[in-house]
Amino acid sequence: MANVTFDNITFRYGNNTVLEHFSLDVESGTIVCLVGPSGCGKTTLVRALLGLIKPETGSITVGDRVLFDAKKRINVPAEKRNIGIVFQDYAVWPHMTVLENVSYPLKKQRRPKEEIRQRAMHALEQVHMTEYANHLPNQLSGGQQQRVAIARALVVDSDVLVMDEPITNLDAKLREEMLLEIRMIQKRLNATILYITHDQQSALQLCDKMAIMQQNGTLCQYGSDEEIILHPANRFTFEFIGVSNFIPVVKEPNGMMLDCGDRIPYAGEVPAEAAQGGYELGVRPNDIVFDNTSPLKARVDSRVFLGSEYNYFLSVGQKQIRVQQSMLDARTKGIANEGETVGIRFLNARFYPARKGAETA
Amino acid sequence: MKKYYGSVSADLAAVDGRKRLNMDKIMTVLCFVLLMIIVVIPIVMIIYNAFFNEGKLEVEMFVQQVTEKKNLDAMKNTLVIALLTTILGTIMGVFYAWLLGRSDIPAKGLMRALFNIPYMFPPFLGAMAWDMMFNGRSGYINKWLVQLFGLKSMPININSVWGIVFVEVSYYFPFVFMQVVSALERMDPTLEESARISGARQRQVIWKITLPLVKPAISAGALLILTTSLAHFGVPAILGYAKRIYTLPTRIYAVIYNSGGSFDGIRQGAALSVMLVVVVSAALILQNRILAAGSYDIIKGKSMRPTLIKLRGAKLPLFLLAILTLVLIVIVPLVMIVLISFLKAYGLPLELKNFTLDQYKAVFSMGGTIDSIRNSLFVSITAGIICMFLGTLVAYVVQKIKPKGKGALEVISMLPYAIPGTVLSIGVILAWSGRIAGINLYNTIWIILVAYLARYLSFSMKTSSAALLQVHSSLEEASRVCGASHTESLADITLPLIRPAMVSGFFLIFLPAMREVTTSILLYGPHTRTLGVQIYTLRDAGMIPQAAALATVAIGIIIILNTIVTKLTRDRKGV
């Protein structure tokens, strides 16, 4: 297994820039989740790695092997890159049986027949699909087809495994199972896995590290999941991972104010640059606690019980914000009722420049 | 920023690098060259020769042709016949589609199969049969009616515009019928049910909900009738000639035939061709307008069980009407042709003592007959195979390689679809009788083959194109990543996946080419008659029973081939 390095990759479709000066280093033997909104260039990056498209600039290296280098004019064709892929739509060939599908990469390596059979069956074993070896893909469910695709990617000792949204089409329970399965496979093979998704939940569950991509095709933040959740590098990461509330802040002669239709004084600390105006306060729903001693008051609009937490909508002035109360908190401090006025406190407020023209709630 | 490559394309073509001539480029160039030879050159030759003579612009001939009364009459007839055929054929198609698709009329499966027969039956043979029955001078049924009722003149004259319309309608209404029946079957039944629940009566539901929803299917079928009828040669040729009722296609044939195939005649034909193409293009544009105005996405791909409407008291009469229609348009002409084929001489009463097998012997002892069957088989199979591969090649280039100018490629390959067979023949004559690079194919079988290629290429391109759209590009990409070269992934993945479509594309060409007459009637030479031409010329020479005998054989061949094809395509469904 090997590490993967993207260096200064730029790619355009006509005038539409998909990736711009994109660099990322995926360490050997880790699962890295590439997370970003739809259309941010995740799939384009993968296709560049696979050799299905040719970037304009930069280089791609796997281990010590240069797969692509624009300056040196190196472009290893797709079939010689030795990368395993599970496509978003599985891409299981409908005219071949499960076994034929999984054997195909070995056949292209011109391995002896006996070895092909053995290794293909072994790969099917890993994904618990041996009994379906002679089925055609149209006789399989979506989850099973997906496992065939994974087996096909596993069957050769690829340097890197790429999975492009491999589980979005599965039901919740199967999704959970597959995530565990992928983790197990990675441990067993000590594989380097690049896992593409827009679903942060499965990313959090699976990854060693997360790479957050922004709409304009640049890397926003790269780090462990804790780092990304607890120390978001910018507003985009903060907003993209998890739920967030935003309230504009303005400076008035008698101190900082929250602009919620009405101006409401804000007692907390505000960094100097945010005090100059044009900034918003961002806070996660689970970082807001009820505290009747707080001068900041809000009215409870609604409350929903979600099993492991309570979900509230509160009105602060004209502004509606979302609050999550954990069961522990609810047990110890009690719950707030609809129509009540409560005091609230922001535990972990951040300040970001306001986005132009965007409605933030 | 520095740019390292002139252009970045985002498809598999880019993957092979730009170091040498790769397969994609070869395929693209090949496509353009072949389409240029097969399609563009003949069309250019028509336009050139209609307006130029010996390298000089000369519009007089064109103006004179276009303003000549005979030709204007022919144009009027063409339009009248096409419009009437379209209107009546559409009404008939929609009515029977609704009856078989939505009502509880009995014996549906059998009737649907029978209603598709006119579709595979060559219309000019039907015209022959109707001419035998209702010819204004000598029709058998006409004579019988005169005897029976002591009439003074023949009661029905099929050699008229209305006669032509009648025969065309009976062979072209399946275009609408088939489109609408499948649309009706795929329509979500809840759309009608909710109308009923909202308080609409059965009749209102049909008029306000069902019909508007299948309108796109109706107009698609109607267009097919319109363009086919505008370009149609066989029926007006057989029924109209005797009374000098010409349409543009038959007029073009007459002009060339009368001039003995001289260059001037062909040039006049080219001028008339331009006229015909203008009319057909106008029809296509009109249709585009209409279709664009109303498109619905309510008809779903998956099949649902529509609610059937109970006909109650009307069930028996409507059933009888459907049966009667089938008998009239399918069985009666067939029986008539078979009966006449056994007659000792045309005109004798249809009695057992006048029956003989001599006509069959005579037809097959004639040199041309076996040749014509062999010729037809040869050109149909060859055209089918070449078009199958060429159509797939064009479809692959357009759908997957997507080079610059793919739009042009697509338009060129679909162009002959809008160009009448007669016109295409003239283009082929102008192009390949020695005027270009000294290549002279005139009077050889190859000129017919070239014309068939142009005429039928769009058929196979359409089916292959539809199949390729179903093959998601990730399937080919997956095989590349698994270690297959571009050529290998084509051979291992793409081709096997579209093979069924390629095969059905072949039959889609082979079957109509077997009974083709419009194109080959202008192209045949002494030794290169096709089956259709042989029947037509036998009849033209007055050997009607022999023509009928050969027609019977032709119908037999068509039925056998169709049965084989249906069997074959059914077996392949699983893939």
C-alpha cells in the first residue's frame, strides 16, 4: 500500500474551473474521506487519479510512482495505474456473472486460470458473496451489486482503493454494516482508501482523516474528524459539518449587539476584527444551553423529542434559532415548554464574515 | 497561469494521450469519410445538377420544371393524398389503439398481432390486389357487382385519389396505432381514475384526459404517416398511372423513364426532387413545432395495468367492426393475390377450371426471377450488415467520443431519413455513374447497395444510439481501471452490451430492404432487378397472374423471415 499525493491539480471543463491548485497528501494505510457539497469536484479529482481525465497542471503520485505530471508530460493510461475503484453506480457489468466480473481484472493481468479462480473466490468471500458467484447482476439487490463492485476492486492488490459514494443507495441498516465491512477490510489489508462522500455522517464514522472540499474546487481543511468538528478552519467547514445558527453582530456605542430584527445586547467576548462590522456569530445548536441567569432571553416556539435529544426552535427577537438539548442536560436541568421565555447562553460562539446575499438561519 | 496543453477534453479519448493516432480519432475520421461518400455526395449532386449545367448556373430548367402544370398537379396530388392519408390514418390508428388498449374487447392478443401485419406487408402489393378487385375498367369485384345489380358502369373506381388514399391508409395507420397503443399501456391509470373521482364522466375522461395525454404519441405517429406518404412511390404508381394521376415521386420516375435515362431527364428529376424535399422538410418543421408545443412526462417507463373500459352493448358491434377491418385490409388483398396467381390468364372468371400452377412455373423458368430473389437477398443482407456496423460506429462516435462536429455527424446520418427514396436514387445516379473519379456503378448491383446504405443507415444508427445511451460510461471506465486497454474494453464490455440492439438494427434494415421498390426501380439494370422491381415490371408488362405468383412467393418469404426474427428477438430479451 502506498500514499497518494495530489500536487497543484487544476482542471477545467471549458471555462468552468472544477479544481484549482488542489493539493492533498493521503498517508499510506489510512482511510481519508473526501467530503464536500455536490459539484465541488470530488468525483473529478477521483477521475483524475484514475486517469479518466487529464488535469491541466500539477502531478499525481502514488507511492514512488508518478502517474501524472503535466510538466514532465507523464500520463500513465488508466489501465496501468493499479488503482481499485468502487463507482458510485457500482458499474457492475450486466452481461457477466458475479464471478466473471470479479475475475476480469485478473484476466487482464493474464494470470493463470487456477489462480484467477482462487483469488476471485477469495475476494467474494471477503464480501460474503460466494454463494452468488454464478448469478447475473440483475438477479442481485443494490447492496449485493455494490459488494460485487468492492470485491472487484479488492481482487488485485491495488496500491489504493477509491470508493465514490459507494453506499448512498443502501438502506440505513445495510449502510451501517457496509461501513463496518469497509473498515474491517481496510484493517485486514492495511489498505489506503480514498472515500468520497457528501454524507458527513458516514464520513465521521469511517475516516481516519477528513478532507473538506469547497464549492470552488479548493481544499478547505484537512485533518482528523475531531479537529474538523471542534476547530473548523472557516465558515464553510463550520456550516458544512453539522447544523449551525448564524446571527449578525453590530457594534453600537453602548457595546456589541445581536441584530435579530431588534438589537439585543451581547455580553460575550467578541474578537476585534468581528467588532468592525459585517460579521456574524455562529453557534451550533448543541452549544446553546438554557440558563435563566443569562441576560439573553428567548421564547420557545416548539419542542420535538428525537429519542436521544430534544430539538427546540427558539425566537431571539425576530430571529429563529435551533437548539439541541442532550438527555443528560434535560434530566438534570429540566426541559423548556412551548411559549415559555428562557435565558440562553452560547458556549462556543465563533465569528465569521457575513456571506453576501445569503439568508442565514 | 501557464497552460501545458492546447485543449483539455474530458473523456476517454483523452486518456490515450495524444502521442499517436488513437482509435477514437481513426473512428471519427472514418465516420466522416464514409458519411461523406454515402450521404453527402449524392445530396450535393442533386442540388448542383438542379441548378447548374456543365459548370454554369442555369436556373431556367429548374423554373420551367417547377412551374409546369403537370408537375404542379403532381405536387397538389402529393399534398392532398398525404394530408388525407394522415388525417384518416391517424383517426383510424387512435380509434383501434384505444379499442385494443383500453376496452374489454375480446381476443386482444390475436387482434394486436393481426393489426401489425399491414406494417410488414409491402403496400404496393396491396395496391396490386385492390387494383385487381376495383380497377375502374376490369376489377373483378366491380364486374361482379355490375352483373349482380345490372349496373351500367363500374360502381367503384380505385384508380383515383380516394382509392390511393384508401390503400395508403390501410397500410400506414399502424404507425399511429403502434405508437398510441404502447403509450396508452404505459400511462399511469391513476390519472384517469382521479378524473373519474373528481366527477368526470367516462366520455369526458377520454376526451379531456386520455387523448391529450397521448397526444405526443399521436403526433409522432402522424408525422411518420405524413412523411412516408409524401415520399411514397408504390401505391400511386400502381393505382394512379392508368388514369394519369401523378404524385411527385411517380412523376420523377415518369420523367426519367420517358427520357430513357438521359442526362436531361435525370436533371429534370433532380429539379423535381428539390421540390419534393422542400415539401417533406416543411412537413418535418411543422411537426417539430407541434411536438415542441406539448410534451408530457406523465407516461412512465414501467408497465402498469390500466383500467379497462366496459363496452357493454357496444362490445359485439365494435368487435365485429374490428374483425371486418382486419378482413378487409389484411385478408381480402392477400386472398385476391393468391387467387389471381393461379389463374390461367388475367380476366378469366375465378373458377376452379381456370386454375393452374403454370404461372409459378413460368415465373421461375424466367431468367430474371431467381436472379431478382438472389439480388434482393444479397443487397438486403449486405446493406443490413454494413449499416449495422456503420450505424453503430456513427452512434459510438456521437454518443461516446463526442468529437467537434458531432452535431453535424448526427444530422448527416439522419438526413436520408427525411429524403424520399426516389430522390436518393437520383442522387446516387448523379454521383456514381462516372462523374466522380470515374467511378461508374450504373447498371450494377453496387449502385443499389450504395443507395440502400444511405437510405437505411439511420435505422441502425437509431437503435445502436439508444442502446449506447443505456451503457453508462462508468461501465467502460471500470474496465479501463481494471486493466483493459481502450480496444479491449470496447470488445469486452461495450460491444457485448449493445449486440442485441445491433442485431435488431440489422433486421430493421433487412426486412424492408427485401421488399423495397421505390429506390431500386430507378437504379436497376438488366441483370440487377430486385424482387420488388421484378414484380412491378411483370405487372407493368401486363403479366398480372405471373406478377401475382411472384408476389405470393414474396409474401411467403416475408412471413417466414418475420417469424424467424420475432423468435430470435424474443430469445434475446434476457440480455
